[in-house]
Amino acid sequence: MQEIRCGSCRRLLFKAAERAIADVIELKCPRCGTLNSLRPFEPFSERQERRPLEKTCSGNCSNKTP
């Protein structure tokens, strides 16, 4: 279990299991009123990978069309 604390006053806000946070969470600390934003530690596995860049012709291409 992880202890999630306020970034300003360090008050314990809640305890969470590993990877329990799946999206952005905003909590207002009841002690000092600071708005704490929490994000997951690892990106989602469903995230689409970036496509590799296609090779571009630098002027010496043999398949140019007139």
C-alpha cells in the first residue's frame, strides 16, 4: 500500500494499492486547502504506439514521376 500525502502540509489523504490510480485524480486537502493532482505512475498498456517515420526522398530517388 502507498500513502498519498498532501504536497504542501504532508497530511495523509489516503492509502492506495499499487497501480490503483488509473486516471488523473484531484483532491483538496482538508487541512490546508491545497488542490493535489495525482496521475498514474505508468502509462496505460492500451496506449497506441507511435508509427515509425516513413523514409523520405532526399532528392536522389529513382521512382520520381515527371
